[in-house]
Amino acid sequence: MSPEPTLLGKDLKKQQQKEYNKRYQQEHAEKIKAQRKQYYLAHKEKLNAYRKAHREQINERVRRKYRENPSVYAVYGKKFREKHPNVNGERCKKYRAAHLEECRERERIYRLNNRDRSKERAQDLRTYAMHRVYGKGSPECVKCGCRNNEILQINHLVKTWTGKRPKGETGASLWRKIIEMDAPEKQYDIRCQVCNWAYLHTQRSGDEWEIKWK
């Protein structure tokens, strides 16, 4: 059995220097951080101008490092999210507001290329929201007892608007809102399509509808 290869000459010195640098950075982390911050503040305009002029090269270098060390960057990302839980959400909102049309176009293309997956996710979201409103057991119409999931709907018990239903009170936006609520059953209930329209007519006109099934 051949002996394991050993580091000699320049390779040995390079390895020793690498280990020393690592120990030094760990032992003087706060000092290095303060020095970097001080340097950045003193050369802020120059550094920002360089980054702006070489943005694509910098991004490519970061992407290459990420591809080479995905596990390391995953740990960094987890630590950052734990320390700054709201930063990524705020960044996403800010970026979307500044590039709204671009984001909408990407979302449209994604939906076209992933129709089946999008439908499955939407259906799962709807089902979960309906269970949150109904509580235990399979959802059914509170008026007639219908259990056909295809015609069951989420009915607004508390209507806080007039005229056209506002954004956020329909579809996936409404389902996500219900899932995040503490007690959605106080503001919504489950009704079939017929009973839901009857409830809406009663609220608008004050006339009671009597529904008879043949």
C-alpha cells in the first residue's frame, strides 16, 4: 500500500498560510468587520461606482462561488434570515414595485409553462383555506349540507366594502389571507354556489329565498 502524499515546499507554505488566515479571521472577526466598515464609509462613492460599472462580472463571480459551494451559502442564508427575518420580504416588495411589468411577464410565462403545477398548488391552497374556515371534518354547505367540493364556495359573512369586490378578497389572495387569520370562521363560512347567491341576494334586497331541491 503506497503512503499518502504529503505537502512539500510551496504547497505546504500555502496550506499553512491558509490555516493561519482562517484562525486570524476567526479570532479578530469584530476588528476586521470594523475596519471594512470604516474603509467602505471612506470610499463609498468609489466602491459604488465600481460595482455599478462591473455589475455583471461581480454577479457572475458570486454565482460561480455559489455553484462551487452551495452548502456554505445555504448556511450563510439561513443565518441571515434568522437575524433579519423581514429583510428579504421588504427587498422583494421594493424590487417588484420598481419592476412591476417585468415581474408580471415572468409570472405569466411561468404559469404558461407550468399550468398543471399551478392548478395543483391553487387547488391545495383553496382546500386548505376551506378547512380553516369550516374547522374539523370535510367542508359542507352550512345551509343545505352539500358536500360537492366543486361547487362549494367561501362566503363573506362580514362585508366591509361597497360595489365591486376589492383586490385581496377573491381567489388565491383571499385563500392566503384566510390561512393566516386566527379565527376565519368569524368572518367567513362555507356555502354551495346556490346558497351563496341566495345569501348575497338577501343581503342586497332583504328578501328571503327558499331553496327546494328536487
